[in-house]
Amino acid sequence: MSRVTLSIPMIAAVSPVESRQISRDFQGALPAVEAVAFLASIIRDGLESAHYPEYQRLNELSDDYLVSQTALVSAVPDHVWIRNGFVPLGEWRSGH
């Protein structure tokens, strides 16, 4: 297995306000195609698993939106990451 660092948001937002960025190292690999959709499916699974407030409404949002929301990504429990082939190698850390 290789090592990958996920940096969130994955999609840069066009906004005058600078967004908070987080990152985390994992053992695993992103697919070469449809990486955003793959990660969004993990987020949806994790929100449901954690019984995140309003997860059903959030699950209907676009993939691009989900991978840009640091609070949603960091709410995904470790067991969901592991079940999807990403073993956490540390905690989420602030980027800037």
C-alpha cells in the first residue's frame, strides 16, 4: 500500500473569504479516475454511520460540495475510512 495525504477542501472555492483547510495522512490509494466521487461516497457512508445531524439531507448534496466541507469530512469515523481502504496514520491537522 502507498501513502496518501488528503487535503480538504479538495475543490477550491471561489470566495473572498479564505476557507479553512485540513489534511490527514492515510495508508491507501485514491483511484486514478473519479477520486472526488469515491471520496464523497466515503463521506456519505461516514455521515450515516455517525448519525450526523441531518445526514439524510446532506447525503443528497453534490460530490463537489461534500469534499469541500471540512466539518463533514472530519466527522467520518475511522472505522469507515478503514472499511474503504484508508488506514489513518494520524489525526486531522489544520493547513492554514
